Amino acid sequence: MQNLSAGLEPDYRLTLRLKRTGRAQRSKSGNPDGSEIDLPCKSPYDWQAIMRFYQSHLIRGLERVTANSFERVFDIEGRTGIVRIEKMVGVPQLKVHIAPDQPEIRADVIERVRKMFDLDCDPMVI
């Protein structure tokens, strides 16, 4: 997750550094290294089309898009973190990494990822 902070605007990078050094609002049960969740997606899932969309609508300083992953800085309810989404090879799933792990907002992050990546849509209709 550290590679995303290198491309952030200086003021935001400072904010993340402060959050990572213990000022982050997270529960004691939260893992500062993050958590990973596998989300199923319906086949045929067009990962490359979604990556092209996010690359063409990139929010510089807050997002990073590669052929294999999407990363975004988020702030939900005053809790700042980074979410990375990757398409898993050979299975219809996305791997979601949230850092640091913040159990209080994990469900909200997952819900937003599901919407952003159209995981509840029927790909045959799209």
C-alpha cells in the first residue's frame, strides 16, 4: 500500500503519514497492515473495461490504476485509509485490501467497492 502514497499530493501524503503513525482513528482490534476480503464477481467479468474507465477518469493524487489493480485513498467517518482492488487469476473474484483494517467501516468500504466495480450487476445485461 505504500506505493500509492508516493504519488499523492504533498499535503495529503503528510496526512496519511500522521494517520499511519498512530493518530488514525481505528479500533484496537484493527490491523494496521490491513485486511483482505475476496468478493465474488459474475462471469464474464470485464476487468479490463473497468480499468480503462477508471484510468480515463483518474483522480490524480488520490487514485492509481494499473492493468492489475486499482487503489484509492478514502476518508469515511473521519477514518482515512487506502483500498486496493485486484482481479484474481483463474477465479471470478476480486481481492480487496483495506489498510489499515478498520472494522467499524469495513462493511461501508466493501459496499462502495461492490458499487464501483458493478459486482451486483448481471454482466450479460451490461
